[in-house]
Amino acid sequence: MFSPDHVGAVFFDVDGTLVPGTSSSVFLAGFLGHWEELAKVEDAYASGAVDNRQVSELDAAGWAGVSEDQVSGWLDGLPLVSGITATVAWCWQDGLVPVLATLAWFASWQLPD
């Protein structure tokens, strides 16, 4: 991943930056069947009414029996801002390693081509 010709790294936040208008967890909750409930509890989290553990426990319950391949396929449809491919190419060309920063995905170091 790194070589002598790389001078640094650039970290890109996924939710709220690369994914406009939603979060990857709310997007996936649509496939998992608990979208409305998760959207409400994430709003409650944003206002300070519930803590991260409560959000995580609710979300985790919806993941039972779901394979990584299923999730990967669903993420192929995640709405993204335009220009990611060009930005990633620019980073590599200019000696920068582009890295996704997220707590929502297991393989957060993988970037789209």
C-alpha cells in the first residue's frame, strides 16, 4: 500500500462526506428491514437523547444471518458524491494514499476503482 514515492495519506469520511443525505448504516437498514426505526434512533442520537450503544444495539439486531457478500452487494448501490474516481486517481498520481475513514464497515481500507 505504501512505497517510497508516497508522501502522505488523505483520509475521506464516508458518512456525511462521500455519502450525501444519508448514512451507510441507514442505507443498509433499508435492506435489513429496520430503516424507519434506525433513522429515528439516529436522529435521537444526534439530539443527545440516546447514546451510541443504544443505536448500535438496535442496528446490530438487524444484521443476524446476513452475509458479508450480501452487504457488499447492497453497498454497490450506495449513493455517492461525484468525482471520487478522479480524486482517488489524483491522490495516487501526487504520491498520496487515499483512505476511507468509517466505523460502519469492516473493510474500510478498500476504495472503489
